[in-house]
Amino acid sequence: MGRLYEATWGRMFSAAYDRALAATEDAGLREIRRDLLSEASGRTVEIGAGTGANLELYPAAAHHLALVEPGPHMRRRLDPRAREAAPAVEVIAAPAESLPFEDDEFDTAVFTLALCTVPDPEAALAEAARVLKPSGKLLFLEHVRSNSPRLAQWQDRLESVWRFLGDGCHCNRDTVATIKASPLRLERVEHGRLPKALPLIRPLVHGTAVAPA
């Protein structure tokens, strides 16, 4: 019964995802995505591609896109978008913690609003480092644990409730610390706010990290 309920909620969450984020995207998130993705080049893997919000924002320099998405309900919306985008776009059903690629295969790896939901972000970042070429670039955009002790306390208190409502999303992850502890070298991080979002998920970071040379 629990699994059936989770599957039903996952399907409903995926169906409502784009509509729920529409105001946030229009209020500035889309442009933050666009600016970040302008740094993508060469063979690019997006890990946790969701419904494909980034697809139209990649520059021509990202000449091959591999979109990894483990969720079947998200993939139902991602697949048609990927087919319309370009022939050099492929969708792969796989978890972030076990990517079906060879070592040193990609020039760029991307996480946007994905590391909050990945069950094991440490393993996911290690996999990203593995599939990136030496000195390859990781681009990330994530909502994170607040620097404000008061808000961080509320994120901790409401984490389990939010994780249910957000279909596995953790509102209190210190993603920058996790990147720093990974095999990747943090290159740049900018702090901001997720526009038109609940305070619980408003703290935002975006930036770049580099794979070992």
C-alpha cells in the first residue's frame, strides 16, 4: 500500500512540477539557468534532468546531451521534449549514483535542482567526477540549507514533511559542503534566492567545480 501511495504521489508530483515552478522560472530562475548553462561545452551530461527545463537553454557549444533521469514519471515528460530538441539528445534511465558511462567521457556535467533529491549526493558527485574528463567542469544550481540559524532550524524541523511533499526533496542539505568534500574542486559559488519560492527552499547557490586534472 505504501509503495502504491508513493507511486501515485510521484505521478501527481511530476504532472504538476512544471506548473508549480512556472512563476519561479518567469521571475528569474530561467535566466539563472541560462547564465549557468552558457558555460556548458562539448559532450554534456545532465544528471537528474527532470522534465527537461534546461533543454532549450543549452548553448550550441554543448553539441551532445545525455539526460539522466531515474524517475519514470519525469521521463514521460522529458522524452518528448528531448525528441523535439535535437537528434544529439539522448535520455537515459539511471540513478545519479551509478551512471552507465565510461570514465572521462564528458566535458561538462550539470546538476540543477537535483542534488536536493538524490538519495546519496556524495556518491552522485563522485560519479560526476568519474565520468568527467580531467579538468572537466561541473555546473550546479541548487536550493540549500540556509545560512540563517533561525531558518535552518525550521528547515530541520520541517524536513520530513517537505521530503514527502517534494517527492524526496531535502530542504536542509548543505550542498556546497558536500561538493567541497567530493573529488571535485569547487571553483566558484554564488549565493542568491530562489525567486517566488517558499522561505524553506529559498536559499540558492549556483556555480562551478572542476574534476581532478
